[in-house]
Amino acid sequence: MCVGQPVTVVKKPSSNSGVVRFEINRSITGMGHERYGGAPGPEHDRPCDELARRLFAHQGVEYVHINSNVITVNMSFGADDSALSETITQLFTYYRPGVEVPSFE
């Protein structure tokens, strides 16, 4: 995975209300898939686990399914999903404004 490069996110329409689907330019589960009914604990440290944690930090996220490069999020009724794309985009961006780059001296 490329450190510091943003993930390209395309929000796709869903026929089910409350379901939001995103397609990204990276596979984060390989050929498998992961389902989350809540934020995974700290012992889970794969990229898909970290993404699920970040998504569950948003109000209204009830369920997350990640299959390779497709992320499906079930939202509670009336929840705002506008910030989810930005959260996914920044998954692999480690050096953000205000974050000091480590030196290896």
C-alpha cells in the first residue's frame, strides 16, 4: 500500500434506502470480505479493520461490509453519510497538515 497517497472513492447509488456503497481504487481485503456489526477491537489491525473503526466513529453507521475494493455501509434512518467518502479517502494518508513527519536521526 502506498503511504501518503489518497484513496480514490466513487459513491455508487443503491436501490435500498439507508445503504451507501463506495468503490475505491485499492483492494483492502484481498479476495475475501469482512463484515462488521460494530467497531473491531484494537487487536484487529488490518487496513479493513481500521477503516471499519473510522466509519463506526460517524453517527448513524450500523453495519459495514468490505469486499476487496467495495465498501457497503448501512446507515440508520435519517443519518448523514456525507463525511464517509472523506474518511475512506484519507485511510492511507499518514502525513496530514499539522502532523510532524518523523525524523530517523
